[in-house]
Amino acid sequence: MDKKTIRDIDVYNKKVLLRVDFNVPLKDGVITDDNRIKEELPTIKYLLDNGASVIVMSHLGRPEGEVNLKYSLKPTAVRLSEYLAKEVKFAEDCIGEDAAKMAKELESGQVLMLENLRFYAEEEENEKTFCEKLAALADIYVNDAFGTAHRKHASTYGVAKMLPNAVGFLIEKELKMIVDTINDPKRPFVGILGGAKVSDKITIVESLLNKVDTLIVGGAMAYTFLAAQNYNLGNSRVERDMIAEAQRLLALAQEKNVEIMLPCDHVVTNNFENPTVVKNTVNANIPNDMLGMDIGKQTVKLYKKAVKKAKTVIWNGPMGVFENKTFENGTKQVAKALAKTKATTIIGGGDSAAAVIKFGYAKKITHISTGGGASLKLFEGKVLPAVDVIENK
Ligand code: AMP
């Protein structure tokens, strides 16, 4: 990688402002998954071991630019302190007199965590004075928040321009695993896309057609592609205004000799909220009074076979409404196929990462990204603004 990492800078006796992604799921103030905190420990430990003091900053949830203690980062500071086995001081505000005083008094080897950056609208606006106030807290800026690296916010972009800077080990690892794999894949290279909305993923479908040998499509996304081939989809979630675009992509795939695999059968139900009737269809058509909720049994077999043949697999988006046990099979079986193969397997954050973890296959995957949106941008071959802004080596 051509960007500076923390190995390339001298942090001894320096105050390091470290942007992390501690946007962890919370239930009644209790962290339900602390993977993002664990993933950050190597960077924080390295900085401390090399004589820095570390000022940790992050966002959590969507407080919409207002102080809302439901989104306080305090629980993450407590958890971090447990993992580091040392005190993590906590500033009740990310800027202002108290934060400035606490940062000033911080000594080598100590850790200070700032309150949620998104309590200020200026964070997402990348507002200059807000950036200056954050930058004034430290000597060096380090970004390790892969989950927000596709955003041009104050703490991910603006501050970087005001201080000597580098990326941390998590961003370094994510870039290495995802970019290196996509740029130089062992073939056959299979991409798997699922989830709900074609409109969200249209650009990634198009760019993947330049990279993969086979593109497997599942989830509600598949229905728009099937509608483009004149199948009957009943009451399934079809994005009518994207049908023409789906037709164009199917033709483009043919031109590029990329196979797009679509479901040949489905698990369908009578009602999304209250599914009293559940059936496997006999083909790709869905009866008028039913809607698709998962890929069917035959489709599962074909998708698993395609994964088995692959040497590289990237996956984003579930195959069905996996949150409901009745409709989890497609996603579970695809996760299992990825766990079983010796191929390089990369999972792009979000729901598919949650599914793989939920089904117990996480350890068998080559790389599970910590950032859904950011990894999708990398799948597309785009540059992440928060990485782009970091100094070159
Ligand atoms: P996305 O955010 O686009 O990755 O979409 C993830 C969501 O897609 C999950 O919450 C799934 O429940 C949903 N999903 C997957 N398959 C279907 C389907 N067949 N019908 C409706 N929603 C679906």
C-alpha cells in the first residue's frame, strides 16, 4: 500500500487523535456485538506501546446532530478499558474546554475517549471550525475507521488535512484483503449479491461484470432481474422502474461472457408479516397471490455448486429474509458453502457478515469486512475518500 501506516510515523511522546468505528449495536445501553472494538485493539496497543497517548473518537448511531445520551459512547469506553486492562478516560463532549483540558493533560501511555462526534451536525458537514477544534487536541491524526472510510466527514477527512497522518492496522488489513483479492483474483471468481434493493446495488453489478466470471444474484434483488426476463413474480418486491436497467445489465453480461445466475425456484409465502402458507415453487415463477422470501431448494443446490467450483468468492447481501428462521435457509446454505470451500472468501460487512456470524461460520471465512458501505465501494473498484486524503509513504 502506498499510504502511510502507523509503522511509518514516529508516535513517541505524541498525542494521537485516532478515528475508530465504534458504531456497535446496543440494546438498552448494553453492547450486543463488540467485534469492532476488538478489531481496533492492535492499533491502540501499538500506539501505546510506542509511547503515544491516544485520543479515541468515533460516531455511534444517528443522533442527527443533537446530544442524545441513548447514543453515548460511554459503554464502548468501558469495554475498551476492559480489553486494554487500563483506564480509559472519558470526555463528555468531543470538543470544548473539558475535552481540550483532558487532551492537554494526557500523558504517554494514557487513553482518552471523546463523546459521540455526531452529537454535532458539523461532523457530517465536514465543517472547518469543528475540524480545527478536533485537530487542536493532538499532534498526529490516525484513521482506522474502515466502516466510515467512504464518507467525507470532519473526523474522517477534514481533520486529516490539518495534521500529519497515517492509517491504522484495521484499514490497512481491510484494503489489503479486499483490494488485493479483487485486483488479482484466482479464477473462477464468483460474486454473490443479495439483499433488498437493486437501485442501491446497480453500480456494483455493473462494475462486477468487469471482474467476475459468475455473478450469483439472490434476495429480493433477483426478482427485478427475473421480471426483466418476463417471469411472473406475484406480489414479490420488484423495483418496476429498474426493470429496463436490469435488462441492460443482463445483455451486458452476455456481451462480457459473464454468467448471471438467477433463482430457478423460490420459497414463497402468502404474507410477509404473518406467513401462514409457505411453499417451494416448481420454477422461477411466483403465483399471483404469493411473494418470494428466499431462494428455493434447487437454486440452493446450483448456487452451492458454483461456489464449490470457485477459487475466489466475494459476497454482499442475504439470499432471503434471513432474520426469520422460516426464510433463512438460502443465506445459511450459501454461508455454509463459503465456509466449506478452500477458495479465498471475502464478506462485505452488513447483513451477510451478520448472517455468517449468526450461523457460526465466521472462523472459516478468509475475511469478514467491518464495513458494509465501504467494502461495497471497494468491490466497485472505487477509492475511499478517507484513505485517499492520507499522506503517501
Ligand atoms: P440490503 O440492505 O440491500 O443488503 O438488504 C438486506 C435486507 O434484504 C434484509 O433485511 C433481508 O430481509 C432483505 N431481503 C432479502 N431477501 C428478501 C426478499 N426476498 N424479500 C424482501 N426482502 C428481502
